[in-house]
Amino acid sequence: MRFGLLLVPSVTPSLRCFLPPIGGSIPQTVYFCRCFRSSVLSATASFLIASLRLLPVWAARRLVSNSLGASWSDTAVQATCTHLRQYHTMRNVLYMAMTEFRELAAEPDWDFMRENQSRLAFLFGIDDHWGPLQLFEEISKQAPGTSLSIEREGHTHAFCCTVAGSVWVAQHVATLIKNRFTHLQ
């Protein structure tokens, strides 16, 4: 491994539970994940979402803007309308969500992190329950040479859905990469 970067990491060794998405609750999240363990339910949900492709583009944009992405950039809304309404994309999203929640409960590989701490970087959000600041503290104790940052400008876990969030994170990553290459020389 050359260099690894986790933006707003989604691991929670200290909590040992499934964490809710923004606006959700723990029971809703667990139910969501259990529900889509069934391939029949996952296929049905994917089919229903894909059937939204029958809507005209303007209606899909309005639905996404008013339900999911009230603060999202036009690019994020367009990407959602273009890609998420596809059957296989939705199946992949549901599979990723199901498997991600299994990984959330797992203990991080601290040996790996200590061995590679000079090659790893983590970016946390101030109020991000997917990557809580307790994890920041735990990483700083277990692998003190790891590059740890906290985003303090108010961008959410869904930073890529806004232009300002995307630009800020891109600049942060570019700085990390530049510093890494400067350090190697």
C-alpha cells in the first residue's frame, strides 16, 4: 500500500452499534439493513426505484430536490436522477449499505493501521455520527503517527452533494497529497 485516505470514515469501534443516517434513527437504520438482506426485498425495492425512470426528468428532479437533496448542488441532483434510478445501481447501493453496516461493528485492524500510519489519512466532521470524534481520539491513541484532520467549516458527511463541500474536500486532499510528495523528496 502506498497511501490511503479515508474521508469522513465510517467505522465505529467504540460504539459497537449501527449508527443512523442523517435524520434517521438507530431502529430505522437496522430495519433498513435487515430488510434488504433479502434478495427478494432488495430486488423489489430496486425495481420500484428504477420504475421512477418513467417520470419525466423535470418530475424526477423535483422529487429528488424536495425529498433527498434540498441543499444539494444541481450536479448532485442530476447524478441522482441519472444514475440512482437504474435497477443495477440501486441493487449495488443496497448491497453496499447492507455490507457497510456489518463492517461498522467490526474492530479496526489496529496492527495494520500502526504499520501503515505514515501512509494513512483520516478526515472527520465535527458533528458526523458516521465517523464520530471518539474514533478520532481512538485512532490518535492507537496509531499516533496517522494524519488526522477535523473539518470545521460546517460541511456534512454528504459533502460531495454540494459544490462548496466538494471544493473544500478536494483542496484538503490535494494539500495532503502535496505534503506527502514533499515529505518523500
